[in-house]
Amino acid sequence: MGCFPGPTCDSHEFEYPRPEPPMTASPPSSRAPCQACHDHQDLFPFTMAFQPVVDLVNRRIDGYEALVRGPGGEGAPSVLAQVTEENLYAFDQACRTRAIRLASRLGLDRRLSINFLPNAVYNPRACIQATLQAARESDFPLENLTFEILETEHLTETKHLQDIIGEYHHHGFKVALDDFPTGQSGLMRLADLKPDIIKIDRALVQDCDRDQVRRTIIAGIIRIATDLGVKVVIEGVERLEEVRALHAVGGRFFQGFFFARPLFEQIARDGDIDWPVMA
Ligand SMILES: [Ca+2]
Ligand SMILES: [Ca+2]
């Protein structure tokens, strides 16, 4: 394995919307924004896979991240290749509502994490309506929803992100900073955005059992987050040695192939996880 990150492989939890479509910070000019985001009928087919986030202390699944897939189980890149500037808003809305509806149908009763691209939200209050409606219709508790902020090279204005987070907190959603501390998702973002959760990226986690520098950095991040009351999810764990090394520096919540791969339109249960024995 070791193929993270990249648009050509089905990585640990390859997610919408890493291969960034061309976009602007403003909604498509040819149509009204609200119509743009409700205009689902032209949208290409896609669905979701779900990968568990596990709680190693309680040996139970804490939640699931929804990851886009093609209708036949094709990897995220084949879906994301169809996202354009014109359909980005509809796609962002459809990701949320499909994830919630499918999760509800599967009886998912833990936390559900949905990736979103801040630039696809032009007005936090207006853009959340379809999400709220889907949750209401599916009887999915709002406090079980987490939105993962994923930023790429298109840096979003801090004030815009703070407005989105404020609106999400108002509804009881949790907010996670994805891919910490890579790219834009670093300590300044942590200070400015005060998320509920940070997700430590595979790029830092990989082979941390063999690399004291990586372990020290991760231990420092966990200490800072703990002091701030921020939950830490460690992504991309593949080997038992990594899990042990991370557990030794305070790691508790994990996501990665070691525990479970994403399941296409299915969710793993607690009994499906091969829980490791910790030293
Ligand atoms: Ca994510
Ligand atoms: Ca991630």
C-alpha cells in the first residue's frame, strides 16, 4: 500500500474532494446560487462507502466517515473527475444528503463524518438547509453529525470558515479539521477555527513506530489538543506497530486499514473489528 495521498489510488479513506475541480470563491454566475445547489437532476451518479473510526479504549466503533464512490463501487477519483465548477454546489449538497440518508437506512447510530469543501458554501445559513432537511426526514440526530473541513491549495478566508463553523455549532454539529497538520491545516488553523476534532494525516502517521521525530510531533499534537479539549483522530494506521506506538503517546481514536477498510454502502460493526491487544 503506501499510496496516500494521490488521485490515482484508492487510499486509506480517500475522500471528497481532494482532486480539486476548477472553482471560484463565488457561486456559478449563470444561475441563482440556491438553484445551483438544488439542481441535482443533472448530477452524475455516485454513492458512499463508510469507514469506521474506532475508540481503542472502549473497543467500540466511535463513528464513520462517508467517502464518495461510483455507483458500481468505483474509487473516489472516478467520481471526483466529474465535478466541475458548474456542478460543485449541487455535488456538495448531494454528498451530505446522500451520506445522511444512506447512513440512516443502514441503521448507523454513531457519529457520521461528512467531508465538505468550504468554498462550496457561499452562505452558511442557506447552504445548510438541505442537510437539515435530510437529517430531519431520516430522523438522524444533528449532534451525531461531524463536518470535516478539507482545504486544498485554495485557501479559504478565515472569517468565512469561522462563519460556517459558527452556524454548524449553532445546529449542534461538530467540526473537524482534516489532514492535520499538512497543507493549510496547521496550527494557525487550529488557533483560528477552534475545531472540535483534528484528524492527524497519514503523511505524519506512516512508519511513526520507526521514526522518533514523527512520534514526538504526534505526541506534541495530542498534548496540545488535549489541553484545548480537542479530540484527536489518527488516520491511516496500517500496522499493529504503528497502533502500539501511537497508543503509547496517548492515541485513542483511530481510522485506517489496520482496523477496517471502507465498506461500499455498508457499515462495519463492533464485532467486525479485529481489536489489537495493547502492551
Ligand atoms: Ca476526511
Ligand atoms: Ca483525511
